[in-house]
Amino acid sequence: MTAPVSSAVPARPAVPARPALPARPTLPALPATRALTPVSKVLRLCLHALLFGLLALAAGRAVTDSAPRAGWVIAACAVLAAVYAGGVRAPAVHSSPRAGALWLAGLGAAWAALLVVCPDGLWIAFPLYFLELHLLRLRWGVAAVAVTACAAIAGFLAHSSAVTPGAFLGPLLGGAVAVATVLGYQALYRESERRRELIEELITTRAELAAAERGAGILAERERLAREIHDTLAQGLSSIQLLLRAAERALPGEAPALEHIARAREAAQENLAEARRFVRALTPPDLERGSLAAALERLCAGVPGPRVRFSLSGSPRVLPTPYEVALLRIAQSALANVVRHARAGRAEITLTFMDASVTLDIVDDGHGFDPSSVASGAGDGGFGLPAMRSRAETLGGLFTVESDPGQGTAVAVTLPLALEHLEHADHADHADHADHAEHRDAVEAL
């Protein structure tokens, strides 16, 4: 072959782009629109219990210590608890950023009032950190955490005459822990989403692969049955018909056996036609609508991507069904490799009929590859080329690949036409002509 070939080495499939992940995952602190896992429910309940427990502790300490503003402390705790409970039960808070920000502003106002009347109110800053990081975008959430920490420090200093490092470290460390916890949770959430998407892709791909394998198995069995019927029953019936015709011509015109021979010929002809109908029904759909050349031309016209041209050389002749099926499948597989791997702009398929063989060439101008890497098992490998080679060699043909990196690729398969195939085609043509002649003579006699 003089041109470079069609079936580029199957490369490693490109990993599909992952869908975009949500910018802000749902934390387990608040009810989400979708069902929560048991762990998320427990974490959400723990946050609720933490806030209400701290409010109860602040109110209880104000009552037991007989604080001068105990009534105001209890009222501020009750208002803060009511605002928090109302926001937790309001769907708009979780679906609308604006509603979430307004709820946080209400919580901040109620908390500031509690902080004014009770130094224990600074404990509420810790659950507020998580709410702010959950409901606001990250940069605004971090800013809100910083403001909350400063407010907690200011509230503690307002109620304490002594300034200690703990007054600053406590709220600041609590805010840092909250930010680190939320960032870690978001990273775990994104990783979990990626794993879920990969699992879904794997399940989908496995189902598609199973369906493709079932389809390939069905097609392979159909082709096998068509080949067996064609090579055994159809060939045998055709031979019987030819022998009966020879016997009919050898007998004298008044021989009593002529009537039985004629009936036997009719029965053989009917059964041969039925066998051929079975073969046509079992052949690939592309071959049902015409010859191999027509099927290859339709295949070239329907290839997406590169421009593919089909050309026919020599005098077309009727090929055995296994030959047509093998050549069509090889062309389909080679063009699939051109589309997926070769990055070619043009390709050409040539079907050549010669006296004792038929050849199919598929040539492309793609980036090419090193055929020895496939033969030696190096590289990514694949089953395209081995499957094509196996089809050709099963029919006693020759399969060759010529390619170099950057030089395109050329695939060629040559199938020998055995003498019996040629004789059978000639006999079939003669039989058809004889049948037409007999029919014409019968019509003229009438």
C-alpha cells in the first residue's frame, strides 16, 4: 500500500468533565431541602442543643447569682431563642441569601442586647460563627465571624475590669476553629460529590457497556448463522438444482422421470429462495438495503467529523455473505478509530475487486501512531485492530497496518475469492439466466 491508514491506536479515553459543584454545600446545622443523612441530623441537633443550652445556662446563672438585671437577661435569652427558632423553621432562610442575611441581622441584634446585660452572652458567639459561615458567602462569612469575635471581646471587657489574654484568645480561637471546621467540611463535601458523580458515571458506563456487549453478541450470532446457512444449506440446494438441471437436459424428451425431476427442481428452488431469505434476514441492517458498495457509501456519508470519500475499483461481483459482513465491520471499526483517535481532516475508503481477491483500503491523514507499540502490547492498547485482524484472518485474508507518528494511517484487508466461490457465483448467474429463459419460453408457448 502506498498511502498511510485508517485506524489509529485506541488512546486512553478522555475523562469526561465533571459537572460544576454547588458553590456552598449544605451544612448539617440547619434543615436542608433534601433529606439529611443520620449523621447530618445528629450534627444539626447538636448545634441546636448547643445554642439553647448556652442560653439556658446564661439565664440560669443570672437567676442563681441574683444578678441585678436577671429579668432583662431572661427576656434577652427568650427573644434570642425565639428569633433562632423562627429562622430554623422558615424555609425562606435556607433558600434565599437575602432572607438568611436578614435573619442573621436579627440574631445579631438580639445577641448584642444579651451581651449588654450579661457577660455570659459571649458564649453564644461560637454557634453564631457556624451560622454566619453557613448562610453567607465565604468572604462575607469570615468577615461576619471577625465582627462577632470583636463584639464578644468588647462585651467581655465591658463587664470585666481586668484585661487578660484569655479575653482576646477565647473568641479569636473559637472563630478560627469555626472557619477551619467549615472549610474542612466543604472540602469533604466536594470530594463526596465527586465520588458520587464518578460512581454514577461508572454505573451508567457499565450499563452502556453491557448493552453494547449484548448487541455485539446478538450481531455475532446472527452473522454466524447467516454464514452457516449460506455455506451449507444454500450451497447444497444450489448444487442440487444444478445437478437436476443437468440430469433434465441429459434425458430424452419423453422420459417419464422428467416430471419428477421438474418437481424436484421446483422444490429445490423454493427451498433455496427460503434459505436466501433467512440469510438476508440475518445479515447486518446496512447490507439489507443493497450491496456492500452501497453500504460502504452510506457509512462514509454518515461519519461525523472528517470528510470521508468512498471509491469503487474493478468490476463488482456478488460476495459471500461472511465476506460482506467482515468487510463492512472492519470499515466501521476503522472509521470509528479515525473519528475518536486520529484527529484526521480527510479519510478515504476504497473497495477493489480483482480476479481472485477483494481488497478494502481505509486511509486517513491523522496524526498516526507506531504499529509496533500495538503489536508488542506497549501503550494504551485496545481491541480495535486485533478484532479487525481476527476477522480477516478467520476468512483466510491478509490484514496490514501502515502508519508513522504524524504521517497518517492506512489499513488494508485482502480476502481471497476461492475457486468454489467464483464458480458458485457463475452458476448462480447461469441459473438465473436459465430460469428467465424458461419463463420466457413458457410465456411464448402460451
